[in-house]
Amino acid sequence: MGHVRSNDEGWRVMGRRTAWWRTTRAQGGRTPVAGAVRRVVVLAAVLCATAALTDRPAMAAGSSSSYGYDKGDRVVDGATGIADAEDLKPGGTYRSSLSKGAGVYYGLDLDATSNAYVSVTAVPPAGTTVAATDGIKVSMRNAKGSGCTYRSATFGAGRSPHPVTAWAVREAGKALCKGSGKYYVLVERVDASDSSSDTWGLELTAVSEPALAQAGATDAPQVWDSASPEAVTGEARRRAGGSGFAGAVAVGQGAWRDDIGPGRTLFYKVPVDWGQQLSVTAELGASDGGSGYVNRALDLALYNPVRASVDQAGLGYRGSERSVALEPLPPVEYRNRYSVVDHENGMRFAGSYYLVVHLDAQLADDFGQGPFPVTLRVRVAGTAHGGPGYAGRPEPRSIFDVTAQDQAAAVTGSAGGGGGGGDSAMKVLAVAGIGAGTVLLATLGVWTVSARRRERDRVSTAAL
């Protein structure tokens, strides 16, 4: 059957193979032109795939439509009752969903001595409508349905949809949650009456913390430097943020800058060892134009290694440069868990502490699409010391460690050992694609030259 091809001027060619083509096929050969065409098509497909990775229009880093789920997430369905609840394994990360008005259960099999932490990040879709008091509530329950603990997270006055994270814990020594056996995590929407009916994505993590090998003091440290530290000075270095917890980009002490658009969220992580004290200030740069006032223009949140909320701060914005700092935080110590103050209680582990920066979508209405410069000034003070001495290994294994790799990542700005984050994986794949494209271009050049020589020799032989 003939092929039809047309161009913009309307011509077309009814394909009929030439005598030269038939002769070549009869001699058992392939035409150099046809072979080169095939190679060009293959190369074009590869280069197009590479271009799709490296030159595609970038989605908003960390926006609700592009949250960077962990590539190792296992999909689980939330159950409407405890009888059908799928189990979460300590050390695992999971992906699920939550409908408006629903409450979903997940199971946990726990021993009698370990603490268990479950963190849930809710990811509303882009363009959804949320209320100020809308969000999620996460609670831990025993087999009888009694609550152990719960936490909630909401969007706040800005009503800007973005990933929000809440957590719950089973602390082995607490009365309602003693003993081994079955426990359940319940995830619910909070006050969604004025919100869209969209289904939200969920990312869940489960972490176990073993008991201490030797019991110690059960009161919080009473003496530590609680004065507001001075922000780190100096010119900020560029460090693009990640799009989720798994792809959070490492930073250490210093000043770090990125540009962010309204409605977008950036994720960073800071390695903080036992005995070290973290302080963070965020600066939102001046706009190029516009006027108005945004009540909670920038939101800065700190989460500890199990993705439990530690502290949160925000700033109002009229178009001029503004800054906000987290509350003074104690040095990381096991005993901080006995404090009744949340931003002290959360500094209970060594490991990676997450900084999450969200820019309110309302800025687009008053000050344009930006992007706006955001600078994080990070200080990690104090000398690290050994850990408390656990009786076993946590899950994941290295979650409460600060390794040489973590320290190096804070200098270079990689996602470090973050567990399958999409950002770094995509960068590696893009570089690999560029390298493969370069090799293929060189190879195609050699093929083309060889094909021309073979054809020239064939024609010379035929003439003789």
C-alpha cells in the first residue's frame, strides 16, 4: 500500500518504491539512506526524551500539584473501619488518599517498649478551595478505640492550599497505650464545610524508636541558652529547594537563597546532632511592584526527623523586605520530650530537621506572580556529643544519626540520604540522558560517514 504525505502547500506523494530500492533489496542489502533515517528517528526519540527531562516547562516546586512523593512509597488504601485497616510497617513510607468528609484507618502492630510515630502529609490538588480552619487531624488509638495522642494541621488565614503535615505518637510508657498489640491511626479532615470536594493525596511515614538501654532522667533540661540568637550574616548562596520531604535539599550553617512564586512550597533539611542548637530566620525580599497587605505572606515551618511539627512562624507583607525567626530552640537532647512546650518537646532526636517554606497564593493578586526572593539564615551551634544509648535499632535504621554523608550533603546541596526523593533522581536522569544523547550523536556521525563510504564503493564497483 502506498503512503500519503502532504505539506502546507497541499502537495502529496503516492508512495511507490523505486527500481534502485528494489535492486538494493534484491541484493540483500539495506540502503544507507534508509538506515540513517532509522538512526535519526531513534536518536530524535532519545533526545526528545532528554529534552522532556531537562527543558520541559517547570512545574511549581513544591506546589500542591507537584509535591515530591517518595519514590519508594507503597500505595495503601485507607479503610473506613478498623476491621479492614491495612498495616503500616515501621520504617515504611506510604501513599494514600482522603476524601472530603471521610475518616480513614491504618493499622500498626507494636511491641511493648518502642515508641511509634506516624506522620501524615496531606496534599490538596492545585486550584482547590480551602477554608482557614480546614486541614487534617491524625490520632493514634489502641485496639479498644481509646485515643493515645492526636495532632492537627490547618491552612490558616491565608487559605492558600499547600501540603500540611500532622502526626501522632504511641509513647510506650503512657497509660492508655501500654503493651504490645494492635494500634490504629485515624486520619480525618478538619472543618471542610467551606472547602472544595476534591480528594487529597496523602503521604504517610511510620517510625519506631527503641527504648533506652539504661533509664535516665525523666525531666526536661532546665538550663539552656534561650536568648534569641543573632541571624547568620553574609551574602546568601543559591540553593534551590526540594518539592517534598523525600526530596528536601540539604543545607548547613549559612545563608541560602531561592526564588519562589505565590502558592509554592520549598523543602530543605538541616543535619542537627545530639547537643547542637538550631536557629533559623527567613527573609522575604521586596516586590518589584504592586500594593496591598497579605496577612500571612510567608509561612516557615520546622519538622523533626520523624516529620513531627516543632515550630511555625509567619510574616505579613506590604511589598518591602521582611523577616521572621523561629522561637529559640533548645539543643537536641533526648530529655526534651518531657517538656510541655511544643517547640522544646520536638527537639528530642538527632537527625535531619526539615524547613518548609510556603508563599501565600494571595501575593499574586497584590504583588504579581514574582518570583520573590527568599533567604534562609541557618545557624547550628554547639558541639555534638554521643546519643542516649538505645537498646535496639530504630526503623528506619539511620533516622536518628548524623553521618559524614549528611554533613557533606549540607555543603553540596544534594538530597543526601533522603530516601528516594524525586528531585535528585530527576537531575541524575537528566544528566544521564544528556550524556547518552552526546554519545549517540557521535555514534550517528560515525555511522553516517561509514554509510557514505560503503555507498561510494558500491557505486564504483557497479560502474566497473
